Amino acid sequence: MSNGVFEKKNILILGGAGFMGSHLCDKLVADNNVICIDNFISGKRENIDHLLSHENFIFINDDVNNLVDLEKYKELERFKIKFQGVQEIYNFACPTNPKNFSQNVIETLKSNGLGTMRGLDLAVKYKAKFLHSSSSVVYGPRDDKKPVVVENSYHATNPLTPRSCYDEGKKFAETLVYTYRQFYGIDAKILRFFTTYGPRMPLFVGHMIPDFIVAALDGQPLMVYGDNKFSMTLCHITDAIAACLKMMASNEAGPFNVGSAQEYKVSEISQKIIKMTDSKSEIHYSDALLFMSRLSIPDISLIKEKLEWFPIVTLDKGLEGTIEYAKAHKVMVDWNQVEEIKD
């Protein structure tokens, strides 16, 4: 089906109610027709509530694995999918809650495999550009002798582990994108995201940054999963979304690393949050979660060269905005229930 020339693009965002997907919806909805599909396994309705009345936005509550025919959804008739088709597809659909990881292994497996295929099949049907959100886990375990990874750095991994559905699933998803691009000639792209943070990250599922902030605001202990040497790189959500838009507008296929080359100890980040919130909270340590692993540091030379992208939001500025968001959207937290969740 030909894209044709229309006043607004039809853009499909899979996993659009999630942390990253909802920010992408915000960025695109002003000038495009945005179709957000999510089933709230790790996304949240609150992330898109403010968009539901927007004339350029339609939300479909469905599993991406069921996504065979867009034209079956009557609510999409006003976007004239049958005649206009879809011009761009962003794939962010995959459960990412560390604490619920074990309960969602089948959904994770399906999203990385079948869900990605569903999106790619639509890209073939509509001759749409396709951007796949991949992960730094495709590089395998961190090598402390060579902690910085470029796009062709790969380490041997065990496909038979409790978290293989995510790690190996992300690899298979990339294989799908690459193969569809080669076989069907579609404009399919890959970005590999390293740890991204900012407003709307879900609470109490193992993402330490939002949990730190809410705990500090309530004077509760900040729980670090891992020891005081555990470290991570952090890229603010606005920088990550800027990379998506640059990538989709380009003729590049990737894969490109998207992240910050600056590494921080989690204990240092928690102390910084305590100071920035003027809190008297203490730092406690607990065993690392299954979903968590010490990740490599991204070499972003290639994306700098090809897309002129690099992160511009400093950690202090990013945390400041995330803290302000938490203050504005904070609800009453029953910390006794939170402790039960943690146990």
C-alpha cells in the first residue's frame, strides 16, 4: 500500500502507555495522528490519560501479539487507516518490571518474538518505517576488562537462564528486524537503549531511581538492590526520545547505542537524591534482583557521527525534573504494603 501524501502521518506506537512509549506519544501527537497500543502489563493508563481527549490520539487496549489487522478497530476509522495506512511504527512493547519479571516471562518471550513480528508485518503491509527499541543486554555480560561496548561488541551468552526470555529475546527481535529489512526491503531500524530514567517510571517494581525519590520525599529508607559498588549509566528520557526522532527521520538502520558514557555508583546517586530532597532518609542494601545485572558502558561515537546525537541533560538537571514530577504526582504511599511487596 502506498503511503501517499496526507496532512498528518499515522504513527503506531506499540507499548505506548509505558515509560518511554508515553513520552514518545507526547512528542508526536501535536503534528501527527498517534495510535497507542498497550495492555498495561508494565505500562500505565495514567501515563496517557492527558492524551485521551486529544483529537490526534487514539488508544487501543490490546496485546501486541494479537495485532494482525489495524482495520478491525472501529475507533481508528477517523484516521482512515484503510486508505492512508500507517507511515511510522515504533516498537516499545516488552514488559520491563524487574520485580514482576518471573511472572511475565511468557509475555516477555511473546513480545520479543511474536509481538515484534506483528509490528514488522504491519510495516511490510503499509510500507511503513519501523523503529525497534532494543537493549544493551544484547552485548551479554559486562567484561570489566573492556566495559565500554561498541555496536559490534558481542560476548557469548547462555540461552538457558531464568532471564533468557528477555536477553535472548532482545537478540531474536533484532534478528527479526534485520531479516525483514533484508528480505522485504522495508526501512527497519534498531536503537539499543542503556539505562534511561525520568518522570513516569513505575514505582516499587525494582527501578531504583523513582523508588529512591519517593522514599526520600517520605523519609523512608532508600533500598539499593546490590552492594555499594553497584553502578550504572543514566540517560534522561528526553535525550532518549530525541534519539528516536532523529533515527526515524534518518536513512540509517543502526543498530546504534543510546545512552550516557558517564557511570555512577548507585550509592552515590541515592546520596545525591537524599541531598536534593533535603531528606533524612538512610540507605539500605538488599540482594540484587534477577532482572538486574551490571551493564556495560555505551560507546556512542557511531550515533554521534551518523545522527549528531548525544545526551545533553546533566544528571543533576535530570534528577531535579524527576523529583519535581514526583512531588507533583505523588500519592499517599502505604509503606507497610511496600515492604510486603519487597518481601
